[in-house]
Amino acid sequence: MLHTVEVVDLAGNNTAQNCSTSLPDYPIAMAWGVGAMVDGRPTVCGGQSLQGPTGECFQYLHGNSQWVPVSSLQTPRAAPASSLVDSETWLVTGGWDSQDATNSSEAWQWGGGGGLSGHGGPDLPLPLSGHCQLTVNSSQVMMLGGGGGSGVHVLDWGSGEWLAQLPDVPTGLSRDACGLIENSQNGREVVVLGNSTDVHLFNFRNGTWRDGPDLEGEDLSASGAAVQMGERFVVLGGHGEEGGGATPTPTLCTSLTPRDTSGSRWPPTSRRRRAASSPSPSRTRWQDAHHELSQPDGTF
């Protein structure tokens, strides 16, 4: 577990020096928390602390260059998932409480000054932890994987109802990362990866999964972070299993631009060597290089 905090400059000149900038240490050592930009301020909640699952939340104030406490989660949660469901609501779901994985959720709203107020959200279809979550349009939230599972669940936020379950991810996922990408060839797709080098894409036009290029390295995606930048899907950090223990990934920032060409792969945005024994990243290509899709449709 770490206290350290980094800001990643994805618009830099692709050098390790400009890939990240350290901020003041986070107030507690923890892993597997969730974060969001709340009223323009980086806000982090939950996670696994040295004392167990925590519900503490802290917000970074740039002007003062410090982390300050804000309202705590209603339930301590380690390895929950979260996403912004509208401009003023942050939905936090699942995770481990003091006993086991939970199916509870909570929604947080904010007003001026970054203050948070929360209330209970809809129960999940089953207890989830280590899953990933993303808001796919103005009213629907998707949750994928978690705990080695492959299920895909979609919540209609407006009605609070769970929609018909989508096809399972082809492989089970644990501590997975996911995000949305879009281009003129394939339309909108969900990218998901976790606990292996496998990468899968769900296409909204035809409602099916397809394989993406293997992630560079060996099993370096677990607990990594994912960011969408237009057509680019960027993965930061994560760890793999080497010699029986977790090894930080040597690739701090790596990105994928999905194009319908045989040359598409994961180009490294920047690398930071963290462990001398870490494997060197490999070069791989799209496995589904000439997949044809039709009729654009960005909704379920």
C-alpha cells in the first residue's frame, strides 16, 4: 500500500519525465479505492487501508496543495467501482465491507464548495468487488466482471431498474479496468481488461464481444487505471504475478487507438521501470483486424 500520488500528463511529449508529476502524499496508505472529479476537485474514497476496508474520503485542493477530509462513505468499501452518472452525481457500487463482498451502492451529490451528501443507491443483482463500472449514456450504467466473474449488468439510472443482462465477457475478470472508445469504423465500443493480458471489446452496434490486442507484458493489467482520450484508450499502472508475488508493471502509460488495420497495437505512451525483473513489453497486433460492422447505434 502506498501514500504517494501522481498526476499523469497524457498530452506531454511521451517522455517518462513528463508522464507523471508527484503531488502531496495521500493522507492514508491504501489500495483499491475509487476517485472522481467532484466539482472540479480530485476526490478519492474508500479502499483497503492498513486497518481494513475504509470509507474515508479526501479531496485535493490545488490552491493549498493539500488533501482535506470530506464526507465518508456510508459503508467502508475496498475494491468498489464508481462512475459519474450525471454532472452532479457519483455512483459508488459494491466492494468489500468488513465481512464480504456487498451488493449495496450509494449515490453522492455535491453543491458549491465541493461538499458531498450521500444516500443509498439501488442494490446490485449480486455482490460485486473488484469489478469495473462506466456510464455509457445519459441514463445507463454498465458493470463488468469482478471477483473472477464475467457477468455484465446494466442499470437504468432514471428508473433504478436493471435491464436485461448483456452477453458475458469471454473471460472472467478480477480487478478489471474498462472504458469507452469510439471511431467511424466500429462506432462505440467498451474496452475491458483485467488480471491477464486479454483485452475484449463489446460493440454496441451488433451486441457482441470481440478480441482486442493482448496487453503488452505479462498479466500487467490487474488494478490498473483506464482513461478515455477520444479514440484512445489509455491504461496506467497495474500489477501482475511474478515469482508468486505482485509485481508493479514497468509500463506506466500505454495506449490503444482502435483502427481496422493489421498494424494496430498498444503503443507505449511512456514507461517507468519499477522492477529490474519485470518482463519487457511485447509487441502484438489486433487479432480481429478486419472485422466489419454496420448500422451505427449508440444505445442499448
